[in-house]
Amino acid sequence: MSVTTTARLRHCSIPPRKMRLVANLVRGLPIQKALDVLNFTKRAAAYHVAKTLKSAAANAFSMVGTDHVKPEDLYVKSITVDPAPSAKRIRFQSMGRVFRYRKRHSHLTVVLEEKAVTPATTPTAVKDKTKATAEGEAGETQVKKTAPKKTKSAARKLAKKTPTKAAKKAATKGKKATPAKKSKKAK
């Protein structure tokens, strides 16, 4: 079951251009990593993005419950920053003139989604189903861990790097090879 939740921050007093700089940092990241990035970002928009991200996570937990959604499975699917209505202000200048300027605001939308965990993504676990009991209940699933595959020995790796006779002999016998000593030139 894929969970998608949304949180919005509207009429934030940070211009959209500055907010997008921070929003681009966390797009596609897991929640915990995104919050870590935002904690160490020295921009005013980072506080607002983190607050909205926490709100979206809380929405996911309240909608489905903590039994069905784990925090480490949620990631930032999309984060958009749209312009909000600007506030018009005036600045008085010399000789009775007035200059207008706009204080820009933004709307922030964060969409979180749960990563789909499939059995194919965990190759080290092999699932075995046990037989159903006499009462007709479904069998429980047991997970067996398999040992990781052994890689080539260090001697074989060394033999590939240094193609000397001593290294090749050591690789075939299973011993560690020592690099060949260089002879000093007599003067």
C-alpha cells in the first residue's frame, strides 16, 4: 500500500526564488536525511521548509497510523514553490516622489510518498512459508539469512596487480605474496 501525503505552507513571506534554492536541496531525499540537510542550511527558508516537511510526515502518520508507515520509508516525492500575491509597498523619495516596491510571498507544497519495499530488493533474505495449522490459520513467514558471497582472496587480487612469478605462485598456493625487492645498482 503506497501512502502519499501533502502539506502546504501558504503566504510565506520569503520570495519564491529564494525558497526554491532550499527546496531543491531536499527533493527526492528520505525524510530524516532531508531534515538533517535543512538543519545545517543557513537560509531563512530552511526553517519553513523543515516545518512543512514535518507537517507532511505527521499527516502521513495520522492518516494511516505508525503501524503501517515507518519514518525511514517516507521520502520527498515532490516539493513545489509557487508565487503568492505580492504586498505592494511604497518608499518615499526626495522632491515629493514615491517609489513602489513589491514584497514577494510564496506558497510551499510538500508531497511525501512511501517507498515500496519489495522482496526482490532484499537478496540476502530468503522467505520460507510454513504449513498452515490444523485450525486453518495462515502460516507465518520466516526469514533465513544467507551468508554473503566470498570474494577473491587478497593474494589473487595482488597477483593481478603485480604480475610477478612469486605473486602468481603465492596466489595458487593461497599464501600472501610479498612484493619483489629491487636490486640496488653498484657504483
